[in-house]
Amino acid sequence: MRDMRYIGVLVMVLANGLALAQTAPRPPPAPVAMSAEKASDVPDTQKLERSSKAIGSMREVLRDVLAKLEEARRAKDVVKLNCVNEKLTQIKGLLRISEQADVSLQEAASTRDPTSSAHEYTKVMIAQQKVAQLRTEVEKCIGQLAFQADENMAVEVEEPSNLPGGDPTQPAPVEGIVVRPPPASAVQ
């Protein structure tokens, strides 16, 4: 039930995005795969080729996110697991929408319907941008953007020269303390 709600929300977001993309002026797009050209200016053969590449890259992102999900499961980190799972659900929905749009794009290209082909092509390109954004969010979930290390990483520690020497857990004995012997009798 929850997955259906996410898919419904994704469909609404895509529909609103497409409506805005066709009516309102847009800021320059992110440098993912779609350039500043209009979908109607792209020939159908290039639309089909770019759409296939976009779906391939989205499938690759899906594989990477599934690996991150397994990593979170092995770490038994519920917060990371929930975060990655939420993004994974959105990526699956966007990929499903893109695959359906690709099929519709192929049909529109074969019937030479420029309006439908531009619409379906735009859907795939918007989904690809959103999937790329979700991939970044997944990396934030796992924490890889906050800290990445490799086998060649070395850490250098510089100790300030003005620090007192020695081990603070083993203090040096204090000189000049006189210890009095206990009283000889309990009665005073």
C-alpha cells in the first residue's frame, strides 16, 4: 500500500514537472543527460538512442542502490536501511515509468507522432535526472559523501610542541609531600 502511494506521488510529480516544462520557462537544466535543446528539436532516432542509454544508466543506479541496501542490512543499521529503502522505492517507480515511456516513445516514433514522442522522451529524461538526484541522496544515507576512505589513505598527526610530555593517565609522583604516620592509639 505504501509503495503504491509513492508511485502515485511520483506520477503526480512527473505530471506536474512535465506540465511546467511545457508551459513555464525553466532554469538551465542540471548537467545530467539532457541539454538545453527542446525535445521537439531532437530527431526520433536520437530520442530512441538517448532514451535507451538513460534507462540503462537508471538500471545501473538501481543495481548500485541495491548493493547499498545490502550493505545497510549487513551493518544492521535500521536508519540507513530505511533511508536507502525509501530512495530505492522511488527509483524503481521512476524506472518503471521510464520503461513504459520508452515503449510509448518507440510506438510514437514508428507512427511518426512528434508530439507524443517529445512527451515520452521528456518523461524519460526527467526521470533520469531524478534518479541521479536520488543516487546522491542514497550516498548521503549511507554516509559516503561525508567520509570516503581508500586503501592508500594515510593520516598524519602533528603534536603541538607546547604540550606537556608524558602519559596523562600515569601522573608523575609529586615531591615534597610528607606522609604522617597513623596515631599510635585509638584513644586521644
